[in-house]
Amino acid sequence: MSDSPAPLADPHIAFDPSEGRRDIVVLGSTGSIGTQAIDLVLRNPDRFRVTALSAAGGRVDLLAEQAHRLRVRAVAVAREDAVPALREALRARYGTGEPLPEILAGPDAATHLAASACHTVLNGITGSIGLAPTLAALEAGRTLALANKESLIVGGPLVKALAKPGQIIPVDSEHAALFQALAAGTRADVRKLVVTASGGPFRGRTRAELSRVTPEDALAHPTWAMGPVITVNSATLVNKGLEVIEAHLLYDIPFDRIEVVVHPQSYVHSMVEFTDGSTLAQATPPDMRGPIAIGIGWPERVPDAAPAFDWSTASTWEFFPLDDEAFPSVALARHVGALGGTAPAVFNAANEECVDAFLAGRLPFNGIMDTVTAVVGEHGTPVRGTSLTVPDVLEAETWARARARELAALAEKATAEART
């Protein structure tokens, strides 16, 4: 293990903690990660300053409010048709004669901001559209606080080719936990990574019982408040499968040494088992502001970034093995992760299409993974290794989305015919 490449996320890399206030670019500022990051920044103005924001464009009032409170120099939206409403919302908040921030628009706007002058880029975009901003931030030499796991999943070799050792600081709660626990030993000391999963709202249910769940059931996550796609991914445990691939890429640990365990309370966010038998667990109450603070503040810790435990109150922490029959997503993710190349992009894109179909009532819950498995099986030999290009990823995703939609439509038609 000591002879393998340096990990992308390495807590042992030396950072300068005395560099003063950090300039941050927040991508996905109106989403769950972005809004919590801005809350953290506003509570710590001596440590952080947000210089630019990007969002999809569906919540222009919130974006304008954020821009005004933070006094950013630039705002970007992916939807060009959102610009008039955004400009109007900004003018309503800025005083007469006060200059508005620069407005960028279009599919490349967030990528442009990711390469702009700053210390850290927080990529909180949801989905594989975050790949181009991730690559731009790394190429520009920025520290990348990465919440957009999909960009690493679908573009693994591309990201690894650009990232300097330690340039990526993970923001997912599980990977931030591993990042902190790994600081306690050398890479040669690590026996395995243990990634925890809440089990979602359907822990303990059989595959047959899962066939009857509704979108409303799937969106009722017991411990975390997240967007609809990530919440459904947590219900199918696809999210955990993606995190296994991400852990492999971030820390250069083989798949057979990355374990998933179900922990309903979501207090322990992940663990590292060392060769001497010791296991270090990172634990906090469920709150993403802690991992965000690690992402934008490391190696310093941000005081009171998130709540701490009340150790005077009794509590019970439980751990259960993963049910691979009811939740086959983790095993499939290991498979596509081992295949590498474009296979993870196919897995992720097909899943996103199937989640949309499920939320729209066109696909049953179990149909999500059945369809994704079929698409992955049809993909054939993926483009691999250093030969992988961004066009390869985009082509694989386009094919996977189209095929997933076709199979979902066939499944919907078969279900309708069965009912009649």
C-alpha cells in the first residue's frame, strides 16, 4: 500500500493555517449544501469570505438575497432564461447607484467561476454536471471542497490526472469522517474503511415489501434533510454505492477493504480500522455544517460549526450488516467501480433517469435498480483508464439516459397491460 499513488484526499498534507481569511466560491449556493455553507460563512466573517455564487436558476430570489448579504463580485446561473428575473431580484435588494455583481449565465457559467481567483471552490452542485467545474477548479490550482460526488464517480481518471495530492477535501459526511480518522495513522496502518449508512426509511424491509413503497415513503428520510434525488438514492442505498466508489478513488483503498455497515442513528459517520485492531470512529449529531467546515477550513477547525453531543443524556447506537438482497445497489456499485472507465458514468446517469421516473410514478421502487442493472449490463466494455475523455463520459451518459428511459417506458407499459 505504501507504494501506491498518493490519495486525492490526504489529511497529512501540510496546509498553511495562517493565511488569513479565505476567499470561497460556492457552486450550488441555493441547494442544501450551499445554504448551510453560507450560514457557516456568515457566522465566521473573520475566517471566510464568499466571492462568487452559482446556482441552477430556479430560485433567483434566494440567490439575489445571498449575493447581497455576502457582497459577492459575481453570480452565475445555468439557465440563461433566468437572467432577467435574477437581475430584477438583485436590483430590488441593492441600493440606488450600488453596482450589481457581474452576472454569468449558461451551462459553462459555474465552470468559469470555478477557475476564478479564490482560495477554495465548494462544489455543492448535484449530479454529473459538476464534473466540468471540478476539473476547472483543480486545473486552476484551487483547493476543492467536494460535495459533488458524482463528478469524481463519473470522471475518476480525469480528476486523478489533474488533482495534486491533498488538493481535494471531501464534504460528504462519510468521507469527511474518513478524512479525519485517517489523520490518526499512516496509510500503511489502514486495514479497512467502514462506511456507515442510515439504512434510509426502509431498513429491515424485504425486497417484496419494497415493491409497494411510494415516492412519498421514499422521500421521508429518518435523519437527513436533502434534495429529492439524494433522498431517493439514500432509500435505494445507491448513494452508499456511490460513496464506496468515491472512497476508493479518494483514499486509494481497494474495494475489498471498503465495508458498508448500517447505523440507523447516523451518529457515527464512518470509521477506519487499523492493522493493530483499533477502529477510529468520527461521530457528531447529523448536521452537514460540520463536514462543510472541514471542507473549507482544514486544517483548522471552526468553533461551534455544528452541534455536539450531550453526553449527560443516555443514547443507544446500533450497527447492522447490509442486506444485499433487498438493496443490491452497493454490490452493483462495487462492480462498476472495479470496471472503471465509463461504467460508473453509466451507472450514475441511468440511476438519475430511473429516480425521475420513480418520482413521476412511471417506475416502481424496485424497478430503479432493476433498470439500472440492465443498463449497466448492456453497456459492454467501458472506455478505461488514461484514455478516458470528457466526451467519452458525456457520450456514455447520453446513451445510458436514453436506454434507461426506454426500459422504464417498457416497464410502465407492461405494468399498465397487466392491470387491464
